[in-house]
Amino acid sequence: MRIRPFRFAGATAVVTGAAGGMGEHLARGLAERGSTLLLVDRDEVGLDAVAASIRAAYPTAGVTTFTADLADRAAIERLADDLLAATDRVDLLVNNAGVALAGRFDQISMEDFDWVMAINFSAPVLLTHLLLPRIGPGGHIVNVSSLFGLVGPKGQTAYSASKFALRGFTEALRNELLPRGIGTTSVHPGGIRTGIALNARIGGNLSEAEVGKAKEEFNRLLTFPADRAAELMLEAVKARRPRLLIGLSAKVPDVVARIAPMSFGTLERRATALVRLAAKVRR
């Protein structure tokens, strides 16, 4: 079944994780396109600053903010009640909020594992379930998975588990909602320049200096501009694309994994060898 292109003008959009990164740029892009914004984040100060900036840039835009900790099921239920009280319909739901956790499975605590699963998977599922009755034909749902929802590298058991689960949920949901005229998009960003690395939890008994170094190294891998990623996401929504891979760091591993299945560790080692060889050739 084909659905007509999504119409942003006059639409009501819910965006989680809107206080920075892709969420902030999504909110700006939606305001520019004429959508009414319902913005969610746990960072109240940052969220208010984003809302104020959008109101200044787009005086006619409707912007309402909601503060919630998506690791807390009761907080999500209260959030859904507040969102439903604020609007009689939801045209676009973007489950963008996410957190990261690095460390081998035998290093991380189950408390941290559950924290990642709660925010990255359970929260989008619950919020979708609670808001779905207000999403009618022509609506759209975006779930932001990850490159690590396509491949599972070492040290990312919790994060990959949450993002693979969100990918599977979105694909199954698409098959259920498409006959109702509701679109879905599973988004798989590669290294997007956001604050996720600096805000990540690090498992294991590492010193403060080691944790800082690990976060710094992770952050250096994040090079794709968040504003460009947001634009690609909105273009995918308009076109009703079921899946969006952002950046070569997502596209190349996905292709290789499907054509020549291997562990992500092997892929990393081969890619590193190719980069070193290319550097020698240039010299």
C-alpha cells in the first residue's frame, strides 16, 4: 500500500530528546516546515533554551515543552497523559532520545544494561503504544535505531541489544500500520556529531582518566553533522521511506554484513588495514 507524502504544514509533531543534537535540529526543521511542536527531554534548561530559540526564529510556530525521564515508566505514562491533554491528534512521533553504554558484557552491571534498554527500547515502545490511538491515517512514526542496530560490535552488548530490538519492533509495526495509512521509518545513523559520547556510561573498573579518554576517543568517531542528519530524516518522513541509513559509517557495514557476513570486529580490522594501506600509497 502506498501512502501520500507526509505533509508537515499544520501537522503536530512529538519529538523526544529535543534539547540538543539531532532532536534539536529536527525541531527546527519541523518549525520551518510549519509543524506544531511538542518537545520532550529530561534536560529542562536545555529544552527551554531550544524552545525559546525556535520561537524567536519562527514567531508563528506553536512550541510546547515537556520534561520527563524516559528511564522511568511512570514518568512516561504521565508524559503521555500530558501530551494527549495538549493535542487532539499526533501526526508525527519521533522517538529520538537515546543513551549509550560502553563496556564488555562481563564488565557492565545489569542495572546499567536495564537503563539502556529502558530508554532506548522500552520508552519508544510504551510511548508509541500510548499515543497510537491519536495517530490517524496520514500519520508517521520514526524510531531512531543505530548503526549498531545493524551490526553488533564488541563492547556494545546493551546498546546493540536495544537498537536491534527497536529495529525489529519498527519493522513489525510497519506491517501492522501500513494498511491503516500510517507510515514508519527506522533510522540507522552512523557517527553523528551529538553529545551522546560525552554523556555515555562506561562499564568496568576504569579510572576517571580512563573514562575520559574512552569518551574522547568515542567522540572523535562522531563526524556527520547533526543538522544534516535531521534534514535527511525529515526527507525520509516526507517520502515515507521505511528505513534510513545515515553516513557511510552506517551504509558500508550494512552492505558488507549482508553480502559477506562476518563479525563486526573482523570488519573493523579489515577497514583499518585498508585505511593504513591507502595512507602508505598516498605517501
